[in-house]
Amino acid sequence: MRKLGPFNVNEIGLGCMNLSHAYGVPPSRKQGEAVLQRALDLGVDHFDSAALYGFGRNEELVGPFLKLHRNRIVLASKCGMRSENGVRKIDASPAKLREDIENSLRRLQTDVIDLYYLHRYDKGTPVPVEDSVGELSRFVDEGKVRAIGLSEVSAETIARAHAVHPIAAVQSEYSLWSRNVEIGVLDACEQLRIAFVAFSPLARGFLTSVNIDPAAFAEKDIRRGMPRFKEPHFSENQKWLPEFRAIAEDAGCTPAQLALAWVLSNGQNVHAIPGTTSIEHLEENWRAQDVDISADACRRVEALINQETISGPRYPSPTQAEIDTEEFA
């Protein structure tokens, strides 16, 4: 169990995005509910959603299904990024955040959201992060939200936001192949006693036993636009993949479990929320908590996979420009 703001949860939660969004045609509602049910059966008690995922459909799936279990889970969602007329829009102005919270509470069928993240802070917006967090703090005062989080922000923005209202958690992409948060965010979270929640800890499926073929990606799979899944970067990254899998075999675990164990080894305040549509993979990910990664295994994977050995940026330049994070030169 690890601290997530005022809550105690298992170190591995469930990122629910995959059940409604991002990787092509999502599973049926019945299939999505089966994954959620198996997660509950395993002991998952941290479920992460967002208004953006499926343009509201993910909250409509997750909230009603988990409604009977609210006293045993932490339910997280996000605001500030949504669909407007079918187009993704970032707007963290107080008026829009007020619309977001009312819509999320309705879709989730709950009176209060345990952990509510500002999904994106657009550093190009005229709205200061202090104004956005100030509005989120009013949701806490009104009993609509229990704790506030930030997503994909820099260490400087964390400090500015935390001065307005205590930040319970910061969520960003973090895995062996996306380590930008090591520049300053992890240190800021540790110093301010903020939980850090890693999304995409399996590198969007790359750090697993599955042999990914970008040519087979569904039409709306977001990885189609990500440079690391395009040539020449994809072939370059595949060169170290066999050795990574061999290290996992030496450690007596699967590649996915090694990747998750490595993320979780980077601090007692670190959580991981891998997403999946597969019950088999859900169970595999959950068992990563039982992996005791050795110092030698850590050294080997860090030497193999790092900012010097990864080919390609994690996002295309228009998407990266929207994100308020430090980047390796």
C-alpha cells in the first residue's frame, strides 16, 4: 500500500483509458465491465478515468459500474481537456472547469470525485495555473472533490500550484523509455510529499512480450502519430528489445512485470496505472507487485534503455508543444 494524497491504495492501479479511447476500436461495454470486475476481484482499488477518454464514454462506463464499490476504491478523473463539437480542446479556465466537474459527476454517478486532476496546463494560455487550481480548490470546499492532482506539468508549475492548494498527486508518462520526469518532477514530488502516478509505464505496449506491428495498428490508434512507432525510430528501438526481454527472463518475470517493477522502484511515492483491455494482461500486470527487482537488474535495464538509447520523441511536435514538462536536450 502507498499513499495517494489522503488515501492508501495498492501501488498498481488501473488506467481505464484503453476501455474507451486511443487504441482503435474500444472493447464492447460488456468486455470493459469484465475487465473492471476482474480488477476489483484482484484487489485493484485505484481507478483512473478522464472526461476526455472516449469524449465522456469512459466516465459513463467506469462510474456506474464501480458505483456499488465506492467505499473501497479511489476514483480519479480529470478536467481541462474535453471534446467540443468532436474536437479535442484544452481549456483550464475556471468557467470551463466548473462545467467539467458537473458533467463528470453526472457521468460518474457520484457525489464526489476522490482525486481530480487538471488534465493539462496549457502554458500558452492566458489563464495562470493559480487560477485553475484556485477553482479546483473551491470544488474541494464544496465537497465535490476530495483531493487535487496535476497531469503532465513541470516542477515549476507543481510548486506554483502547490502554493495555492495542496497537490495530492502528479500524473505523467513514465517508463524506461520516457524518463523526462527525472529532470525535476520526481524530486519536486518527493520534496513536497506528493504522490507520483505513472501512466503508460509499459511504453504503450512496447515493453511487453507482445510483438508490436505498427502496420497493423487500427485506424484511430494514437500510436500511428507517435514518432517512436514510425520508421526509422521503430526499427532502432527494436534493436534493444531482445536484450530487455532476456533481462526479464533472468529476473524470473515477464517483460511487462520488469518494466512495472522498475517504475515502482523509483520511490515509495510512485504509483503505476497500466491500462489494458485484456484480463490476461491485467492479471500479469497485477503480479508485478510480487517482483523483487535486484539492483543489478535495475542497472542493466537503465543502461540499456534511457534517453541516449531511445530513438524518436514521445509525441509529434504539435502535441509536445501543448505539454508543460521539462524535456531532455
